[in-house]
Amino acid sequence: MNPAVPTAPATGALPRAVALQAAEWFVLLHSGEASAADHQAFEAWRLRAGIHELAWQRALAVSQRAASVPPALGAPALGRRQRRAGRREAVRTLALLMVAAPAGWLAWQAAPQWQATHATATGEQRTWQLADGGRIVLDTASAVDVDFDSYQRLLYMRSGGIFIETAADVQSPPRPFLVETPQGRVRAIGTRFTVRLEAGRSHVVVLQGAVELTPRAGQVVRRLEAGQQAWFSQDEAGAAQAAPAGAGQWARGVLAVEDMPLGDFVAELSRYRPGWLHCDPAVAGLRITGAFQLGDTDAVLGNLAHLLPVQVHYRTRYWVTIAPAAVPP
């Protein structure tokens, strides 16, 4: 007999990035296509952190309430074999419901804020036009709230990364363009820039124009010009540094790296793939340079064996290891 699925764990705060991961596992495991190795990889993910277990319990709680969700979003719909785009939409929808649980799915039609929430699943990048003519690109497993009013143009970063191309405001006086993160605020000054949330801090790269960084608990304002990058926490902002070559190329679907350790490269690439992608420590120090298309991570992995003395082991598509190349006998 299946154990009862409690609804109580669904009441805690849940980051959208983790909700998206749990939703991806839920859709895969209910698709009828998951292998035994997929189930093992899922259990490894589930045990890796307490927040993963919370996310999984919430996914189960949401699926129990499927009758309260619009029919196309219920568990039976999530379990069918779907086209790739349809499955991504199912993942995104389930994750949004999980973040709002337990009341979100009950108030689906009465919750217009869902229309203003932008999110992507792992491996997905999406572009939106803003009401003022500007543009944003959300990176993999990312979420942002857009809030434009008479006084300001505000983006609130919930998870992941974002590329922003601002536009001149038609209102007079012009409204400030602001990006809020858990660590503080970024004020745009006619610019193109990226913001990425990392562990306990925000990382900003300016591609054009300038921005000002203000930590939430600090008074220092750090100005960054085009070609510069810096991080800031709630208490301080790091020094401005030169941005690496290829910074911001991910917004065009390209991972551009120069002399990057393979271990770091694999960690970055893993952000664009569901499941588990691991680099053997024996080859983690190898260096790699190039521009790689993020839309086909399997092709990127296939190229590694031509660029470096490594081999790629697939237990399943969701469980991949980069290891030293076999030595001929």
C-alpha cells in the first residue's frame, strides 16, 4: 500500500529553482519512460538536501489535489508521453503551483499574479518583451517577477540568472529601472547586463552602459561600467573586475569559455541538463576553450572526447559521468 502523502510539508517556503527540479523529476517518473537508473538518480537527488525532500513532498501534495487544478494540468496529463515543449510547459506549471502550495492551485483563476511570473525549467531559456520595450532573457532554472507601476520599473529575481536589455522610458520623468535580489538592488543606467543568484550573493556583469549596486544592509553604492563585473552580498559589494571573455553569451544560447577547468565547465553545463552530470576528479583539472551550443548538451558532451582525453559514460540520459579516456592495451 502506498504511504499517505502529507500536506503539511507543503507549507514551507520553497525556492523556485528547487521546485523546478522536483517538477522535472515528477514529470519524468510519471511519464512511463524512467529506467531503473533514473529512479536511482532521483533517489540520490532526493537525499542530497532536505529542501529536495520538501520539494518532492510538495509535488506529491499538489498531484493529490489534481482534481482542483484545471484538467490539462492534472497528474494524468503530466503522465502522458508528450512532445518536448508540452513537457516543459507541464514542468513549469507544476513548479509554479508547488511554490504557491497549498492555496495556489485552488485560486488559479483568481490569481492574476501568475500571469506576471516568468520562469524556466532546467535546460530552458526564454525571452520576453517588457511593457516599456525592453527585453529579458531568463537562463536555465530561473524565475523573476515583473512589477511596473507609475513610479518604477522593477524586476525581482527569485532564482537563477537573467539578461536584461533596458529601453528608454516614455514616461516623464523617466521611472528608474531596478532589479531586486535577496542581497540588494541593481539600478540600471541605460544598459545591457546580467544578474545571477549564487550562494548567498548576487553576481552582475555589465555588457553595455552602467549599473549601480547597493547591498541590502549596506550604504556603499558600487558603480560598474561596460566590461566589468562584481558580486554583492547583503552587507558588502566586491570590487569591480574585468568581465571574462564570452560573458553574457549564454543569453544567445552559447556557453563561451576560455581556459576553464573541465570540472568548472561540467558544473556549469550541468545547470542546463536535468539529472546528474559528474566530472571525475582525475580529469577535472584539464582546461577547455570554446563556444558550445546550450540547446544540445548531448552534442557538447560528445565533443568533449574529441577535445580532451576523456570519455563520456551514460548510465541513462539523466546520469552521466566524464571520466579519463581508456588507455589502449
